[in-house]
Amino acid sequence: MSNNKTPQTAQQWVLLGGAITIASVLLVVPLVFIFVTALSGGWELLQANLQKDYMQHALGLTLLVAVLTVPLNTLFGILFAWLVTHYEFRGRRLLLTFIDIPYAVSPVVAGLCYMVIYGVEGRFGAWLMEHDIYIMFAWPGIVLVTLFVTTPYVARTLIPVMQIQGRDEEYAALTLGASGWQVFRHVSLPKMKWGLLYGVVVTNARAVGEFGAVSVVSGAIINQTLTLPLLVDQLHNDNKAAAAFTAAAVLALMALLTLLVKTVVEWRQSLLLSKAEV
């Protein structure tokens, strides 16, 4: 019997070759080009660009946004997934629809909405300005829009995981006298930890790389509201190619590290599933 996982026919080899070619041209080649171009000026120029104050500030702001948004959306995602998988209530389907809004709405539109609400032209925004509270054109606005665009990822990852796991073990633990927190910590969390980690990794990747919504609310002020994606765009527009590709290389390296963690998580998940089937 032939192994279906190994290409055996000419048609399969053609499809495999086409897939590899397309993936290489669209994904691998541009990524390699970024690192090659960033290193083309030599290590001294690369180090000089990395030591620029605007580069370090953009990196710090990008990490700050991720550090704030990822834990908040992780907590929200766990609570949301627990709510919709453990309880039946009126409006449940509507709530599931709401969680998908960031998928459907353009990040630019989301940024504009936040600008209207929290900007100086809106009543609430004007009131905040009068009390020296700055949301737009400051880091809180960047965090807000990043929270918006990354809201669904943890929740949407955990919901099917919780549905597949069922609740039999949780009921058994409750019957034996465990508290709700003990059930979550010792029964639910171990079973969904790899799915949770996967959702966190994807959320972090989106938070680090968000451009559209952030560009609307940040004002692109150097050394104040420029994240790495915005810095790449601004340096490119200013014809500072070496610095732009250095910033792009840093951003790409962060993406590759995230991808590595994501791959490890997926591998662990598949390994656990294969053991469970056995």
C-alpha cells in the first residue's frame, strides 16, 4: 500500500513544487531580503542604527504595547471562552458575533472610531483634554486600538478547545468538593494550556505588528508615538533606507521568534493529541 503522505505521481510533484515556489517567492525571499539589506552596510552601520534614540524608543514602545495588551486580552479571552462554553443564556449567540467584530472591521476604521470618541473634537475627548488626560496621540491610544484588534484571538482559540474537552472531569472535581478556582487551576487549565499559549502567541504577533489602527491614533510623533511598524514606514518615506531596513529586520526577528514559539506549541499539541488517541 502506498503512503498517501508522500507524493507519488507527477501531478502531486508539480503541486508540491508549485506550492514551494509560491511560498518561497511570496514569503521567504522578502524576509531574506530584509536581513540581507539590513546587513549590507556592515555591522558598524547596523549597530549605529540600532543605537539611534528613535529606534530604541520605537522598540520600547512596541514591547510596552505588547506587555500591556497581551495579558489583558489573555484574561478577557479566558473569561469570555469560559462564559460562552459553560453557560447557556439569552444573547449568547449575539455575544459570539460581537467577539468577531475586530475580524470584520478594518483597523483603520477602528482607529478612526477611537479618534472620534477620544479625540479633542469629541465631547469625551475634550473633557479628557481639559483634565490633562491624553489618549489620542499618546501611548494609551495605541494600547486601546491594539486591544481592539487583538481581542478575539485568545477567546476564539479557547472556545473550540473547551467545547471539545467537555465538562465531565470538572463536574467530577466539583462533586469531590473542589472549589471553582481549584477546578479551573487543576482540571481546566492543564487541559487547555497549549491552546491558551497558542492564542497568546498569535495575540502577541498581532500586537507587535499592528499598523493600520495605530497609525490613525498615534500621530506618528518621533520618540513619542512611533512603534516599530510606524517607524519603518516613516524612515522609508524619509529615504533612510538603511535605518528603515534595520527597523524592519528587528520587527522581522521578533516575528520569527513568535513563529518559533507558535511552531513549538503546535508540535506539542499534535504530540499530545496523538498520545491521547493511542
